[in-house]
Amino acid sequence: MEKKNKISLKNYCFMYILFILFWIVIDGKLTVESVLIGSIAAFAVMILNKDLFFNETEGGPLTFKYILRYTVMIGVLLVEIVKANIAVAKIVLSKDMPIEPMFIKIPASPKKKLHKMIYGNLITLTPGTLTVDEEQGEFVIHAIDRSAAEGLKGNTLEKHVLDLEREES
């Protein structure tokens, strides 16, 4: 028997405030028009994605510790992006351009769909790798060279996504 999702007003308000703050940071302006457009966009995102954000089986708990883990994960992602950018720049700027494009499969370790989606997007955001598909519990990833492919197995981003999942248990 499926549980009914209890969506509390506290969760809606919390996510709405986060979306509005994100909009203001991205837009860079604090005008009436900007906040109004951001409010409409935040409301639309919440309504269209309420099954992801507020689903007891998929969404995470909106606790300080959970949000802190997300924040740490974003910080780790930024560091990984810088490191991958340097590696890709070395490849592109070298005279012989030593690329060795390949497809590899790695286990999609997270159990929840939301966390699989987050992990797949984190891989894609890192230069030199692209998540192509998820099939039978594995991600199909295109890597620019062997070192990028080898760096995906048991990487730090995977550990942080799994920490998010453990936090929910």
C-alpha cells in the first residue's frame, strides 16, 4: 500500500524562500519586477516538481544537516570542476592533443531516482565527462581520455551523494 505524501506548509515555504534567494543571486538585481518574476518562477518550479521535492520516498528531509551536506557537496563539485578544467586544458593545449575518447560503465550507486539524477548531472558538469544513459543500474559515461574515465570509479562526488542518501535513512 502506497503512503500518501504529507506536504507541510513549512516545506513549501522553505523551498519557496530558497528558490527566491537563488533567483536573486542569479539575477543580480533586487527590484520589484525581478522579485515578482522570481516569485512566479519559484512557484512554477515548486508546483511542477512537487513530486520530487516533497515525495517521502524520493525527496530528502529538509533539516539543517541535510542542507549542510548539499552545500558541502556543491563545494566539492566546484573543486572537482576546477581540477577537471585544468586536466582538459592540458589536453587541449598540448601539441599532440592526447585524447582517447571512450564509453565506460560505472555502477549507479545511489538507490533513489533523485540521487541518481543528481549524481549523473554532477558527472556531466565535470569537464571531460558526460553521462549518456542509465541502464540496468549502471551509468554509461563518455570520457575524453583514460584518466578521466578512471577518475570516475569511487570518486568523491559519489561519496557525497551517498552521504545524502544515508542522511535520509
